[in-house]
Amino acid sequence: MVSINAQSYGKGLPAVAEFWGMSSKATSGSIRFHYVAQQFPFAHRTSLKKFLLDLAKEEGMGVEAINYIFCSDEYLLEINRQHLNHDTYTDIITFPFSPQGAPILSDIYISVERVRENAGKYGHSFAAELHRVIFHGLLHLCGYKDKKKEEQKAMREREEYWLGRYFGSTWN
């Protein structure tokens, strides 16, 4: 799984509220799902949003607003090229907008195509892989990294922990 945690704020990416036409004063603790590409079957969104808020809280973080933007490979590749100067496909890019230690304000872009492909590649269901990537983005915002081998191991352990909490023993 490839993930990029962009710490840059001024690379031309519109502010989260401005981009989605929301007021700049987001409701405290708001998590929203947006679909740039065709919408896909995604059950239990409301309970997932509550779970994500609980995850952040248990990991020691508050949430101001997180936008999960589900898009295509090409859409995410263009963001990767324009804002991070990477010319590679990825399943997720996380853009944090809040200062360190402040409640999370972020956009998380997820390629549905890449998630679907990775699910087959790793032998997971689409739902399990989608949730893994959703949790992965939030875990980055909670301070987990995955550049070094030991960081990757810690990230995978937290992903597994949260997948188990969300799905129970049948998550895969």
C-alpha cells in the first residue's frame, strides 16, 4: 500500500471548505464522504463516521473536519503530479491542514480503482481494503508514519487493530 502524507499547505490545493462549498466553520467532529467518480456501494457510512471519530479520540486526537474524497486513479494521479511532484499511482493521499496538536482538519483522497485492485492483489474483500485505507489515512493524521520498516510494522498493527474492532473477527 502506498501512502503519501503531504505536510505542505501552500501548493495550490484549495482549502477543504472552499473546495467543497462549505462554510469555513465546519461542525466540530464532522466527517464527510464525497464522490468525484461514480458512487459505489458503501454500506453503514453513518456508523463508520462515528467509529472514525472514536478512533481519533482513542488515538489522542480531536477532529474538526475530515473530508474523504473517493476518486479515480487518474484523478488521484493528477493530484500526485501537481501537488507532490510524484508521477505514480497511489491508493491514498492525505493532506493535513491543521497545525500539529490542533484538532484534525484534512482532506483524504482515495482512489477507488486502486483500492479495488489492491483488494484482489492482497486477497481481501473490497470492503476490507477500503476500510483499511480509510483507517490508514486517519492514522497518519494521528501521528503514525510508514516510511521506515519499523514504522510500517506499527502502522499495519494499528490498521489490524482497528479493522478487528470495526469488523470483529471476520474483517478479511
